[in-house]
Amino acid sequence: MRARSPVDTMDSSTNRTMLRGLSLLRAFRPGFPVLTNRDLAESTGLARSTVSRLTGALLTSGLLRQLPGTEGYAPTAACISLGFAALQSLSGLRERVLPVMEEAADAQQVSVSLAIPDGDEMIYIDTYRKARGETLQKIAPGARIPMELTALGHGALSVMPADERHACVTRLASKHAKRAEQIVEQIGLNVTHCAAHGWCRASWFPGLVSVARPMVLPGGLILVFNCAGSVEQMNEAKIRDVLLPLLFQLTELAAQADGPPPR
């Protein structure tokens, strides 16, 4: 399935070559650490000849390396440092919210997560997960989930500017021709619910429930917190009395902590 490429929405004055090169780097993600030119062409929608030229440039720049004896490419340590820099820009905020997220996940035996939108997907920044009888797990950042099917994604859509949200929903619907009307309707309901109540819910998998609360930091960065678990773990009373107050607390803490980390 093709991911949205930044090239899709640029104007004619934008440096096409640079954005196309960046779209290749965005194709690498957890679970897909090694990609060939063919993989990259399918992911970005770019021609194979264009991809071949761009991977050559990225090799020269030191952002990609080719695995010996294969046609596969992988990001280099330079990309790792970029990712950690992105996380560090949120370090003050994460220091405030992570202890609360961890304690809640352990006590309530649900997943508690923080995610941000990227194109047509959501990227997990932090997730604490615990099922009944299991040890609390801290999930590594970087995993992606679809925006159109999840409470995290619907929450993010609800706080986007209207024109940006409309364009995004149109793209999302085009990925699900047979279910487009249903998906657009559910997104609309959750956007309305978020506007009225500050949170929304969705069920991505049968038997699972997720509730999410979005916020927008000064400068426009969208963050979404959520709690997710089985239907048994996420009964109505628990959502109302425990999990929604938790989500509102997390957004308040995040708002208080926003700003660059101390040097």
C-alpha cells in the first residue's frame, strides 16, 4: 500500500529533488528496515529510474548504506541521530507525562500511548502496555498505525485546520474504496465528538476499544494521548471515571511542559 509522499502536495517552487529524496527516507520504518529500489518505488509512487538516482545520492550523502551482496538499502547512524533529536525536542514534555503514563498502564492494565501524525499515519512516540498477568512493557518509539481507523488518528484529524483535514480525509478514503463512505462517516462523527467533548473513541480490532484526546502545541504540533484495551478492560464506568480524567490530566501536563529542553 502506497504511503503518502510529500511530493504529492508540494507547489511548483519547491525543490522537487530534495523532497523526493526525503520521501525515500520516510519509507523506512520499524518492520521495514531494509528496502530495495523496487520497494521504494512502490512505497513512494516514484519511477524506478528516479529512485535509483536518488538512492545513489543518499548513499553519497551518508544517509543510506547498501547491504553487501544485496540490492537492499538501510538508513545509517545519521538517521538515528535525527530521530533522537526529534525525541529530544519533546524531552521536557515527555519527562512530565511518562511517569503518569507508566503508572496508569500498570494500575489499569491498559495501553497508554502518546502519538503524533505524520502524513496519513500516526507515529507512536511512547507506549506503555500491560495485559492482565503480564509485565509492564515500554514499546520503542517509531511504530506506525493508520490514521483513518484509529482513535489516535481521528483525534489528530479533529484538531487539524479544516482545509488540511478535508484533504487528508479525501486521501484516506481513497485507500478504502469499498469502505470509504463508512470511514468518512466515522471520522466525521469523531471529529464532531472531539469538538464537543475533547475526546473520541474507536475500535480498530474486534474486541478492542481505544479512547483518545488530542491537543495542539504552540507552533502547531499535534499530540494525541490514548488508552486502549479489551472490551472487558475498557468498560464504560472505567472510561468515564478513570481513563478520561487521565487523558485530560496528560494533556494538561503536556501543555505546562511544552518548550525546548534545558541546555
